[in-house]
Amino acid sequence: MFALVQLGPKVEDVRKPVNPLVFLFRLSLGAMAGAYYVLVPIYLLYVSFFVKACYMAQSWCIIVIRLAACS
């Protein structure tokens, strides 16, 4: 009825040590990926809220100054 499945070993084969250069490369790559994962959404939120709001405020001030100069 049900087929029995033979699973492999649960642990990794760590008979030989990891090369230190490979370890440092993987560590730096993981750190850069983590920083990218965290900093890009923060930057996008900053741009969407503050930069556009500052641009709108500057354009609003220009319009008010022009209207004041006309009257």
C-alpha cells in the first residue's frame, strides 16, 4: 500500500575543514545580501515619503511666492 522510502543521513559530511577563504567569501556575501535586504526597503520608504514631500513643499513655496509677487 505505502512504499517505504529510505532517507539519507541527517548530518552533513564534515570530514575535511572548510577553506578559510571560502568561509570569508561566503560570510561577506551573506553580510552584503543581508544589508541589501534591510537597507533597500528603508531607502525606498525614505525616498517615497521625505524626498517627494520636500519637493512638493518647495514647489508649493514657489507658487506662493509667484502669487505674492503678482498681487
